[in-house]
Amino acid sequence: MAIFLTGDSRIMIQGITGSEGRRHGRRMLAAGTNVVGGANPRKAGQTVDLGHAEVPVFGTVAETMAATGADVSVVFVPPGGTKAAVTEAVDAGMPLVIVITEGIPVHDTAWFWAYASARGNATRIVGPNCPGVASPGKSNAGIIPADITTEGRIGLVSKSGTLTYQMMYELRDIGFSTAVGIGGDPVIGTTHIDCLAAFQDDPETDAIVMIGEIGGDAEERAAAYIEGHVTKPVVGYVAGFTAPEGKTMGHAGAIISGSAGTAQAKKEALEKVGVRVGRTPSETARLVREVMPGRR
């Protein structure tokens, strides 16, 4: 079992003929992911060598889905074309679109998120500016390294790509059901709460790790959701305890003002509802070991 991405997922790549799409497509395929095709309207009919297979290129997302049964699209399209790429995937009825691209104008992200919502949220958008989704031992869609962890029973949702990797590595002996990098932009598709709900319903996830960062109120809203809906143990980490006030740090969404959005305020909100919060990634990993059933 896994959330969003399973061993049966059939992956296509929008931007498969570009350097990033080709490179990470090759890596995904080597990891055992079922990469079935890609789309580029200027190179339809060609194939792309991904090392372990020649993958066909189609003109549109709809054509790729019809020919291959693709049900996940990973987007490696440059920022200027991402709005059109995601809109095309939504129009085609793609169930899951994982937007790796960074540097997308916030207005564009807000537009295609609203566009998907207006069509009944039939398409789940993960990202943008995210590392993707990995269900170890089953499938890997995005840029998360496939060899840093093992299959297990921890669910991970994270704003930060590099902290996703670190947490997966530190807890590699226990392993993960699914890791979801949701991205740190001001507007994103899938949220902490969406992942918390899915992990709560997943019978093969025993504990949840939630990684946030300074800025906004996503973690506070997640805390309120945990209080009312999550019975599984949750361990949190909030990046940015040493960040100076009023300064943007890394992700575009990571800006604080006064006490709002600080790591300490988020830590307190999470601890108030029973979430154990580490002050470093390593301390967070230790807390996960303590709450995992059978590992105390």
C-alpha cells in the first residue's frame, strides 16, 4: 500500500526530451518506475533513450494517456511553459500531476490550481518546486534519490526537498510507505493536510513525519487538522529556528513577520495537539524511532 503513487502507477514525463526530463527519466526507470512515455508537441513520433528502454514521445498528454495508459505525469517543463503544461494535463483528465519545475510565477500556479479546482479536483497537483513522490520498492516519480532508504511504514510529507532526503536516509532502517515533497512555494497544490488525511487512511502507514518551515500558517492549520482527525503518531520538524525576522529564507514562502510564521510558533502549535517536534533533523529522527510501534 502507498498513497498517491503505487507499483501500478504508469508514469509519463512532460518535457521528456529536455535535459532534466531525460536525466531524471533515466534515473526513475533505473529505479524500477514504470515510465511509459512522454510528451513534446514538436517531437511527437520520436523515442527517447532512457538507458534501460526507448520511451515513445507523443504530441499531447491526451495522446500519451490513450496510447500508454499513463495515470501520472511528472512535469519538467521550463517555468514559462508550466502553466500551459499543467492546464493540458488537467484537460486530459490526468489523475496525478507532479510539478518539479521551480521558479514558476505565483500567479501561474494560482491560476492552474484554480483551474483544476473548478473542474472538480479530478487532477491532484503536487508541487510546484518539489522533489516529487516516492513509494520505496514501488515507484519513484520526480527527483528523490531511489537508493537512500527502504520500504517501510513511515509516511513523510515535507516542504523541503533536501530535508526530505535527509529524513529518508536517517530512518532508512525502518523505511517509508510514501514520501511526498509538497514544495515550499507560497501557492502549492497538495498540502500537509491532504497528505495527513491520506496517511491516516493508509493501513500500511504506522507513523507520520511532517516537515515544515518558517513562513505562512500551513503548519498551524495542519496542527488543527491533526487534533481533530489524526490518530496515528505524528512527529514534526520546522526548518528555520535561527532565521532572522522579516527575511526571506530559501523558498519563496518562507518569510516571517513578528511572531507570525516563526519556527517557535509552529512548534508550539504542533506540540499543543500532541505532535512531538524535533529542533534538528537528527533529533526528529530519534523521536520517530520512539513513537514507532514495537520500537520503544
